Amino acid sequence: MPLTRAFKMTVKARLERDPAFRAAMLREAVEALLAGDVDARRSVLRDYVNATVGFEGLAAATNMPSKSVMRMLGPKGNPTANNLFAIIGALQRSSGVQLQVRISRHAA
């Protein structure tokens, strides 16, 4: 179900004023990626980019064309690992957040 414009504007406003919420949203996007939830990853990352650095800013930070970055994070996007990690790295730098991977075992 697509998000409403009002909801997206509410999220954007909170991302702009709340650094902890920004960090949590970026973390959630990367966790969804690592869990294999591709649709959620693209949607959350796209909303995060729109609400923070914007696609032009992300393109400049990654040395990629903005249209390419938009397509990569779009509904049918399929970025390479190099491009995806470049995007995540740029988002970490712009937000001042450093994500870390921790191994945990799930109960069988």
C-alpha cells in the first residue's frame, strides 16, 4: 500500500528535526537490506534520501548521475553492491552516523 503524501511530509519533517530518528531510519533501511527485504529497502532509502540530502546531493557525494541514483532506489532498481555501498557510505557521512554489523544467532 503506497504511503500518503501527508505521511511522507510528516516523516520528512521529523527527519529534518530529529537526528535520532534519522539514524534509526537509516539503520532500519540497511537492516531490511541485510534481511533480504528488497522492496522495503528501496522504499525506505528513497524516502530517507528525499527527506535528507536529496538525490542531487547524494549523486554529488557518490560521483554518480542523479538519474542513475534515482533509478537504483526506484521500484525496479537493482544497484550493484559497489553502488549500494557507496550510497550507504555517503548517507552515513552526511548524517554523521556510523553503522556497524553485529552477528547474532537466531533460535532455531
